[in-house]
Amino acid sequence: MTRFVNNVKTALLMGGMFGLFLAVGSLYGKQGMILALVLGGVMNVIAWFFSDKIAIATMRGHEVHADDPGLAGQLYRAVDRLRQRAGLPMPRVYVCPHEAPNAFATGRSPSKAAVAVTEGAIRLLDDHELEGVLAHELAHIKNRDTLTSCIAATIAGVLAYIAQWGMMFGGGNNREGGNPLVALFTFIFAAVGAALLKAMISRSREYVADADGAAIAGTPDGLIGALAKLDAYSQRIPLVQPNPAQNSLFIVEPFAGRSILNLFASHPPTESRIMALRRLKNG
């Protein structure tokens, strides 16, 4: 059932993005519609086949293996242990050279999945807490959240750039150099798209992944400690990346400063997640 629901969400996201391109393109006449048709098709292909690679590349992740020395090899082996408990194929494992502590999972299916952890998270978390984080990300893979999330992140970036472009250039189709009504119309389209993305990426998925991750790890204690640390440090250390629209992928909402891309925030409060895990532990 979860797989079917996520497949429907993915189809709606990709169809919605295509429709948005056509709607914006229609503001610029026949040529705009043709361009929108081409761009919408290309973006759907990119989102389906390459959104995971885009996410990894954006975070400058480098793949690690079991025989790597030090923490890299330990991280790989920890993922291997946990994915066996979860009954999953081995995902690719990446370390991202960022001080901001965080982690995410991506991939359009469990067989093509990847787990990425920042260097800041590896240094910050103890073994127990890191296992809790990895189990949470494996739960997203098992629940097939990763395709929907990664495509949504790609679409969110496109919507944000459409909004910024519309507000900056105001349509650019008259001699005065812009049409403020077209600019406003473009911005509203992007804002509506952001609202739809938030509806598609239900906040409940994080609670489900927390609970399932606790089951994979064998206890919620590690994830409880990890979430408290990650949330506290993430509010002080910005995540330096060119596309903050991907923030919905991460285990906690990264701090990236204020911009139009904040429209796409999709995480529930960390305190609520910790309380839910404590109830799970005590129940």
C-alpha cells in the first residue's frame, strides 16, 4: 500500500510540474508554450532518472566502501548491518564534506538507493546515535519515500527559480522591460506549487520513518539523542549548498538563511518527533 501511495504521489508531482511549465509558458504565447513543453518533458526525465545523482552531486558526496580506513569504513559497515536487519539490498554510502551535521537518503528504488552523511554528523554523533540516524534513512528507503522526496526536491528548485525569475524580470515581454502582473502571476504559480509539494511530502512520513528506524536499530534511544544534537547544531551551522530546495531530503531541516526557497520547508518540529519517540519507548 505504501509503495502504491508513493507511486501515485510521484506521478502527481511529475504531472503537476509539467502542467506548471505549460501554465507559465502560456503567458508568453505560442513560442512560450512550445518551450515549456520541451522543458517540462526534459525536467521530468531528469527528475526521474537523475534526481538522486543531482542530490549527491550538490552535496559533493564521495562514495565509501567497507575496506576504507577509519570512520568511512565504519560508516559503511554500520549501514550494512542495519540494512540486513531491515531486509534491504545494500545501498551506496556517501560522506559529504560539510560541517553542518545532517544525513539523507535518496534513490528511485531500494535497489538503487543511497545513504549520505555529512562529516559534521560523523564527528558529532556517537556510534549509537549514528546508528539511529542511519536506521531512520533506511526506513525511508524501505517505505519508498526516497523517490518522491528527491523528485519533489528537484521540482522545488525549479519552482523557486521560476518565481525568482518572474519577480526579477516581470515577464520581459513589453517595451517597458517587464509586466508586474505577469511577475505576480508567476510568483503565485510557484507559491501554489510549493503548497502542493508540502501536501505531497506529508510531515507524517518523518514520524513513520522515526518509528520504523527505531525498530530497525532495536531502540529509539540513539535516534532521540541524535535528533536533539542535530537540531541544536543545525540551527547554528548553515548547510552550504547551492540548492536549499533539497532541504526536505534531510533528517532535520538545515539552516540555510532566509530566501524564497524557505517556502519549501517540510519538516515537523524536532521536539515533536523526540516526544513521539519517547512515547514509543515508554509504550
